[in-house]
Amino acid sequence: MLADELFLIAWDTTGSGKPRLHVQGIALGLAGALLAELVMRGRVAVQDSLVKVTDGRAVDERVSDRVLTDMAESPQHTDVRTWLAYLAQRSVTEVSGRLIREGRLEREAPKLLKRRTSRYYSPDFGHAMWPRTRLHMALVRGQPLAAHDMALAVLVDSCGMTEIVVDDPAERKIARRYLTTVLAALPRPLSDLGRHVNAAVGDAVLTYRS
């Protein structure tokens, strides 16, 4: 699932167990990924700043179906940023929970009063590293990307995590040039969604730093 792979890139599940980005930024990125999952399943449409349910049929996946139900029950709310903010309130819990239920993640609850963020660890190093490794290879080598990986690339970039994926400064210029090509070829609904995720994450980072 798209949001699962974004989580594995955003969280250091093979090392410290800590987030690689400010948690609110990750939460907004995951919220965007949850919407993108529904866009790619043909259940939700995004155009400019508007989002709406186009097919209310369940997709038989707990997290996606809950998002779809919430949206179907609140058709008056059509602003992408509104749904990003709403879903961000629970996106880390929902996506990590999905990974935990599938046995792909383990959670360590905070033990110290001053540490409020849980730590997450993957029991499978190869599985945890694969989304980041796969995207890195594609961007550096200029390999064709499937629709799923195009969506992952735009969400990673919208969250400001491209340098996490391409951690070698010598490779970043090549990767950035190819990423520009990828983003230009992205279907408009995902492009619009990525733009709003980027703006929301930027606002969250500014608030956090101030």
C-alpha cells in the first residue's frame, strides 16, 4: 500500500525507530497517501483544490474503507486541505496499525514522560528498506516508474524527503532532473494532491520552527 511504503521511508524502522521528519509533516504526507490510494482505486477524485467521492463501494481494506466512509458521510467538505488536516490527526496511528497487523512493524511505546513519540521497528530489514531502495535506484538510473511509484515519488518530494531517499549529494542533481520529468508526467489528480500536501507540510514545518 502507498501509505505503508511512505511510512517506511519517513520512519527509521531499521535503526533508531524515530521519525526522519517532523511528525506532523509525516502525518500530513500519510494523509495525502491515504487519499492517493483511493484516487488510484477510482473511488475519489481530486481536481485543483477539490476532492470528492466518486464511487462509495468498499475496497475491503479497513483503513481505506474508514477514510472512504468518512468522506461519503461529509460531502459538504470538498477542500483537499481540510481532508489532509482531518486525516493527519490519525494517519500515523492508522498506517502504523495496518503494518503492525500484517506483522511488518513493531511499536515501542514511550517509556519516558518527555518522549511523546512512539518508536517503530521493522522485523524485516529488507522489506523495510525496499521502498526507499527501489525509489532511489529508479531516480538515479532514470528507470521507468509504475503508477504506484510515481505517486510515491511525488509524496516523498512533497514531504521534503527526496534527500532522504537520495542521500548521496553527488547523485542528487541527476535524481532531481529525472524527478522533474516524472512529476511532469504525473496524472493531474495526483499532481494536484501532491501540491496540496507540499503546501500543508510547508505550513506545518514553519509552525513547528516558530
